[in-house]
Amino acid sequence: MNAFQIDLLAFTLGSLVVLWWSRKALRRPGGHGFYRFFAWEGILGLIVLNRGPWGEHPDSWYQSLSWLLMLLSIFLVVHGVRALRQQGTASPARGDDSLYEFEKTTTLVTGGIFQYIRHPMYSSLLALTWGCYFQSPSWPGTAVAAVASGFLLLTALTDEKECLAYFGADYAAYMQRTRRFIPFLF
């Protein structure tokens, strides 16, 4: 098998896994999980695109930035999921089949990492996107990372609409106190 065939096989198998994880969300076009699927596909594309040079230049500034972003990604997702599980009171009564179980919160989570940013898991995916990109920056990689970032923004905007519909004025007030992805900035 040549490198292209390996990349195609890796992307296809990875896409099947992402498709399975997203199967419920994809049945609901326009929901936040629908857009998140495309962001995950972009991240997978960056991993496959940069598979060859991954870690090849460990002393370069761009790979140092890459590892820093990937560590940040882990930090954000761990603290985000922990806060949702501890404070979110997940319940099947929430009734939205497109949500993962830990997303079915019936209590608005505003503590922990959520007191600084509304979307730590999407921030995690943004950090992962650009961490994968900086393993080996390229023009095709720039395009894929930009598109994946756009889908993550759409994911967050849609999630905010869904949270406003579910939590109402409490979520609107929470939006005024916090930033979307980067504490105190954006």
C-alpha cells in the first residue's frame, strides 16, 4: 500500500467511527451535533494530512505550539466534562435523542471552567484542530483548519440557541457574564 492509500483508508475508517458517534445528531440537521460532525471530520482530515511529519521536527516553534495546543485541548475537555457531570444533573427526561447522555443537563452549569467560558469542549476541539494543523502547517491544512473552526463556531452558536430555548433567561444572563471560547476575550 502506498502513502495515499494508507491515508485514504485511515480517513475512511476514522470517518466511519465519527459517523457512528454522530448517528443520532445527523438525524437532526441544524442541531449543534450536526455541525460538530463536520468539525470532527475536519480534525480527522488534519490528523491524516499531517500523519507523515507528525513529531518530525520536535524543536520547531510550530510543533511546540502544536503540543501546547493539544495539551490545552485535554485540559479543557477534562474540566468541561467533569463540570457537566458534577453540576449538570443529566437526566433522560431531557428527551433529546441527538444529545449525548452527559449533555442532557437539566441544571445550568455555570461553575468550574464554565464560569470563564461557555463552551470548554468546543474550545478543546478548536485547540485540537489548530494543534493538529501546527504539526505541519500547509495551505491545504490552513483551509481544512479554517473550515473545521467555522463548523465549531456554528456548533457553538447553535448550542447557544438550544440552551436559550431550554434554560431561558438564566442562560441569557450567563451569556452576558462569559465568553464563548477564550476567557475574557471571545
